[in-house]
Amino acid sequence: MDANVAYGRALARAFGGALLFSFPLLMTMEMWSLGMAVERTRLLVFLLLSLPMLLGLSYYAGFEPTFRLKDEVLDALAAFGVGFLLAAVLLALFGVLGRRGLSFQADLGKVALCAVPGAIGALVAGKQLGEGAPSAHEKQRAGTLGEIFLMAVGALFLAFTVAPTEEMILIAYQMGPLQALLLMGLSVLLLHAFVYGLGFPGQSRRRQAGGPLRTFVGFTAPGYGVALVVSLYLLWTFGRTDGVAPHEIATMTIVLAFPAALGAATARLVV
Amino acid sequence: MATATKSRRAAKPSPRSEPPLLEWISAAIGLVCALAAIGFVGWDALLGERSPPAIEVRLVAVTPTPHGYVAQVEAINHGGSSAAQVAIEGVLSGQGEAETAQATLDYIPQRSRVGGGLVFEHDPRAGRLVLRARGFADAS
């Protein structure tokens, strides 16, 4: 019985985390229209990719201190449920769902798209809102692949909050090639500074790992690469790349990679 | 590094007993949500038809107001893909000069309908009213 009570509290925390992380998206108009307009195959790919991502995230930052595969699968599924139900309830409350005449698919698309950031929030909440930070050994479990995975989740998460907006395209249109290169340089610089210079919790190992050059090769360069890939993937999912000239796609990717790089750099802080 | 991790893992306390019942229930709910989302989206993605938007505009009601006759209309997209910025138009004839009113509907998903209004100076019920969609932009 005690275990159930403890789990219930963890679940309540998960709802709190999902709420904190996903409400900006739930209250963004583009998310609703994208939920209807996103090409269904791309939405399907996004949903199918989100489940293994949640599983991996549950391994590193579940809302229970678990290590066993079964528990992690259960946590990942529960997190998806939390994100989905929260998105459904809040969108219904905002009057976004159930508009007379709109098809069921349209509503489902909106909820499904918003469920994923909520689910990430639900898993992360275990750590963020938890009673006490996870012990040191849990943090250091991440090997190089694990680090890159966490950076990708951090990048996805931060990029997702702005990727659906029109502003990403608008900024890309407004920027010249020189500005794009400068923004790229700034992103790499900030990523490196966050990873190497600033002593965020959980980053002690990186600073011990070697000099700035080694950190650059080991974390900053792959981190920015991950940020670029995640940005391009999100733009493709939202149909922003269709029929657009390659250099414009590149600029959009660089623009979106700016928040993505910040997300990758602070992944350890967030997830 | 790998051996250090292993020894730390081995040193951790013995695993807990079976997950509590609540954990199974919430995971089951999550599974149902995930399967529903993936199932419907997948069904739509793989089997749904991709015909272009076919938009019918239909008159719902006419209300005389001090500022003209408000004709409430609804636009129904019978096609298999969504349309954005749908321009709808009503042409009222039969009472002297033909009168045209138009409106733009932001977004009509596939097989959905969206309402709007056209405002005329003369009573649309008295004349001949032709409603149609003039054009749209591809969604997304």
C-alpha cells in the first residue's frame, strides 16, 4: 500500500512537471493548427520516435529511481499517458477541442502533438520537483552515447517550444548570410561556455575530463551537431522545409539550432 | 570507466519488489493513449485518401440586423486534405444590381466544417443567392 501512495505522489509530481513544461505549447496557436495540418506520416514518425526517446529518458531521469527495463517501460508509458491526458484536458478547457464540425482526426492530432513535450516534462519532473536530487552515481552512468542522447533530448525540448511558431521562418528570412554565420558562431560559443566554463550541477565530470580542446571535441562539437540535426528534423516534421530553397532551409536550421544548442548545453540541468 | 560503473551498480541496494498496482494501472492508461494516438494517426497516414480539398458552402440562417442581413454560412470540406485561408463568396442577384459579399476562413481540416458570415444589404431570402469557395492555400 505504501508503494502505491509513494507512486501516487510521483504521479502527481509528473502531472505538475508536464504542466510546467507543456503549457507554453498548449497555449500557442501554431501548435493547434499544426496538430491538424502536419502531414500524417510525419506525425506518425514523430509519435513512433517519441516512445523510445521516453524510454531512454526514463532510464536517465525517470520519476522513480529505477534501473530495471520493466520499470522503465512502465514509467515511459505512464509519462506518455500523463502528457496525453494533460494535453487533452487543457486543450478541451481552452475550447480548442470539440469545436463543432471539426473532425476527430483534427482534435487527435492536436492532442498527440502536445502530448510529447508534456511526457518529457512528466519524466523530468521526477528530478526537478523531486525530494532531493538523484545521487551522484546515477548522473555519471551516462557514457558518451548517453551524453549525446541527453543532449538530443535537451535540444529537442528547448527547440520544440519555439519551432512551431512563424517567427522561426520570419527570422530566417530577415537574416543575411553573414548574420547566419555569426549566429552559428554564437551558438557554438555559448554551447562551449555552458558545457565547459559554467559549473552547472552534474557537469563536474566534464570539466575534469580534460582541457578546453578536449571538451570542445568531446562535447561541444557533437552537441552542436545534435542541435542541427534535431532542428532540421523538427522543421521537416512541421512541414517548414517543403519546397523551400536549400540555403533558406540552412538558415532556418541555424536559427532553430540556437535554442537547440542552449537546450543541448543545459540538458544536464534540465533532464 | 566501465568497470567503475559496474562496481557502483553492483554496490547499489537490492532491487525493489514488484511495481505497485498503481504503476501498472497508469502504465496501462498510458499504453492505451499511445496506441490510440499512433493507431489513428497511422491509419490516417497509411490508408487515408489524399484528395484535394472540395469545399461546399451552405446557407444556415439569415438574420436581419440594423447593419444589414447577416447570412450565416458553413463551409464543408469534403476532400481528403485540409485547406487554409479559404475565400468564400456569396453573390446575391434578382433585386436589381448583383451584390457580392465575401469572407476568409482561416482553416478547414479535411472532412470538417467551419462557420462564417456574409453580410448583404438586401434580403438574401428574397433573391437568388449563389455561395461558393473561390480559392484556398495549402495547409501547413
